[in-house]
Amino acid sequence: MTTTKFELIEKEKIGELRFPQTEVLIDKEKIAERERNLKRALTLGNLERSKTKIFFEDEQGLKVVETTVWGVTDKRIILKHGVVIPIQRVHSIVS
């Protein structure tokens, strides 16, 4: 995946975004890879407070944020101050 199409956004702005309910990934292997990378990002965020790049898509287009993953539910990635990104809108996670 090329990262040049993704607009860098501050995590504080994510709460203002609108997210469609549809899944952005079609390939089941890519979905499994996203799940593995998400678990790794959560571990690194909680143990080492290290930042992760999350490449995602809202209703306006492609975005990327560099932040610490504080928690994960079955449907959402939880960032600092209760900011959330729906997992089905995430293209990739790079720790």
C-alpha cells in the first residue's frame, strides 16, 4: 500500500469525522493481518507507550494518524481521551 494518498490528521480531530459502516478491506488475509497488527499495537502502546501509524478511511477519504493505541474492542480502536476509530474503516496499522 502506498502511503502518499493518506492525509495526516491529528488525533484530536478524529472525533469530528464521520465513518460509514462498511468494511474497507475485502481480502480475508488482509483483515487477519490487520487484527494481528492491532494486537501488536495495543501491546506496544500499553507496555512501552510507543506510537503507531493507523491508516484509515472516513466518509471524506484516506487519513493517517500517529498515536498510541490504548484499547481495543471487537469493533473499535480506542485512543487517548476516548477517541475511537472503527476497526472496519482501518486499512493498515504500522508499529
